[in-house]
Amino acid sequence: MSHTTDGAVMGNMTGNRRHSNAIARWYRWMRLDNGSARSDGRKPLLAQPMLDYLVLLVVTLLLLGIGTLMSLSSSSVYAQMLGNSPYYFAKRQLGFLAIGIIAGLVFGRFSEEFLRRTAGIVWVVVGLMLVATLFVGDDAGKGNRSWLSVGPVGVQPSEFAKFSLVLIGAAYLARHRETIGEVKDFFWFLVIQGSVILMVLVQGDLGTALILAAIVLVQMWVCGMPVRHILTLLAVGAVGVVAMIVQAPYRMQRIVTFLDPSSDSTTSDQPLAATYALATGGLGGVGIGASKQKWGGLYDGAQNDFVFAVLGEELGLVGTVTVIVLFALLCWAGIRVAVRSQSQFLRIAAATITAWIGVQALINMAVSLTLAPVIGVPLPFISVGGSALVSNLAAMGVLLSCARREPAAQRYLDATRRRKPPRVTSVVDDSGSN
């Protein structure tokens, strides 16, 4: 918004004194203004320097709490079907949660310069893992050759590919911010990001590839890349997605099922079961652990692709709305962090992490609500899946680090560090007694 427009809008506010204060507050909030103050000298809630950091931290912890609860409830039946303890997947998820928290703390403490220098290393390591899946990968019974078996643990490199694209894309675009519109720099950006997406597509994982593509498009938009480049990639990507759907019968069947859920196809079983689960939940749900659809209708999807449906059945509309609001708050705070970041690297990283989590959550919930065909993406922080959880928490560590580096937050933290506690001294006389 230009300065002229700003002045016109603020000038028009004086015409109606009764509404001027409310409109002014709304206007400052929409501008994400961090410097306004109330008449008593205190800053309003939305202008608190650490607000974004606290919102992101609290929302993440709440989602992790819900995810821990749902990992036990949603996976218990499927674990027993496999001949394991009902706590099998839940205990594994707790182990990955511990690893993910450590990853988030580590990446959250790294400096911007260190993240930029190591982005290439992360990209290479993830790329080698993706290549390895083409030769020694395992489908883990999912139909996609996307897993590497490390002893009893299965690692899904494509989940870490999301994190690597965030870092390498932000580092590259920050370095070439003045020349990214030129053919050579734009070409190498596409090679770096596109090679990872291509390897994921070769594995047959279209859902993850779509999330990766969304990350790249958001990076292009945030850095101010020419619109023609973005539209061209969108057109090429749309053609590619249609081609992959047409050439794979099971993907075509998913589209048919989406258009006609009552079809006789077995691929309609899980979407229909998800609908029944959400309808059964009502307002308050049937209670934790009391879901009926996880006993057969949702099968293995109860713990990942359709965990939102199980949550809706057991916790009802209250639970589903709570989760939606939490993800909305996360995206709101993430966007504020991106807007306020003065570093190009931090701005792009914050925006793309926010888009990654938000778009993936939206797609997963849309599938459970039968608003989108099944494409197989987990619900961040809630679905069972170790690789996804560790990758998500590492990304949140970076996003929280970006929030701490907001100018106002940095000034607040610097001022806090400068406040030294008073020194306690005693008076001693010449004889040495107090």
C-alpha cells in the first residue's frame, strides 16, 4: 500500500468518530504494524514484541499434545491387526517426538549465516537419500518406493526433502536476489529445486511432490520473481499432474471415487468411512478411543491420511474446529514473521515453512471432509509418521528462530539481556566483622 493510500485511508477515519478507533485498530492489524501504542503508553496485544514467537510455540505444543493423544487412539487397532501391541505405533511416535524436539532446538539455535552455509549440505544429504530409495528403497506396503530401512526403523527421505527445499531455496534466492529474474539464475534455481521434486515423482509419491511444488512457488512469489515465470511453472506443473493421474489407473480410480463416493470401487471405502466418522462425532464426539471406523472402514489410514476423521469422531466438532483454529493461528503468526523479517533469507524461510505446514494441513483435512481426492499427505504434528514429525519440528525450530529475530523481538531480547540483577554486598569493618 502506498503512502498516499495510507494517508487517504487514515484521513477518512476521522469522518466518523464513533468508529474511528475500531477502524484504526483494524488498519494497524492488517498492516501488521508493531509500533503503535495505547493512550496509557502500553502496547496493544497484537503489538507485543514476542507475540508471534509465543503464538507459534504454544500452538506447536498444543498440536503435539493432540497428536500424541491421537497417535495412541488412532493406531491402536491397526497395530493389533499387525500382531503388535496396541501401543506399538504410539511408543515409536514418542521416540520420534523426542528426536524431533532435539532437531527443533538445534536448528532453532543456529545463526542465519550457519543455516545459509549448511543449506547445500542438507540438500546433498537428502538428495543422496532420495537416490538410494531408487535402488534399495522399500514401499512399506504403501505402493510408493519412498522408504529406507535402517534396522527396525523406516525413514522417508521425501519428508526431509521439504525441509531441504526450504533452506536451499531461501539461501539461493537471498544470494541471487538482484539477478533471479535473469535466465541463468532462474534456470539453476529450477534445476536445484526441480531435481528433488523429480526424484520424489519417480518414487510415485505425487502428494509429497505437490507439497514440494507449493514450497517452490511460494519462494518464487515471496522473492518477487516475475509473474510470467510463476504462471509458466503452474501451467507446466498442471499438465504434468494430469499426465501422471491419467497414466496411473489407481490415481484415476481415486478421482472417480472423489467424483462419485458411492461407487462400488474399494477406493471409496476410506472416504465414506471418514464421512461416517465425522457425522457420528457430532458436537462433542464419542470419546477418546471409542471410534468405530478405525476398526475396519479406515483401516491403516486411521493413523495418518484420515486421522482428522478419527479426531472428529472421538472429539467431535469441538475437536476439529480446535485443530483448524490452531493451524490458522500458526499460519497467521508465520505470515507476520515473514512480513516483519528484514533478512531476505529469513523472510523466504518463514513464508515457505508457513505455506508448507498450512497447505499440507489444508489438503489432509480436505481429504477427510471429501473436499479433495485422496493423495496421501499426513496431518502435520498429528498423523503417525516419524520422518514427517522430525522434519516438521526441525522446520518449526527455524520458524521460531525467525520469530526471535524480528526487529522488535530482537530489541526486547537485547534489552532483557542487558538488565543485570542487583549485586548483593555487605559492609565489613576493619576488624573483619560484619
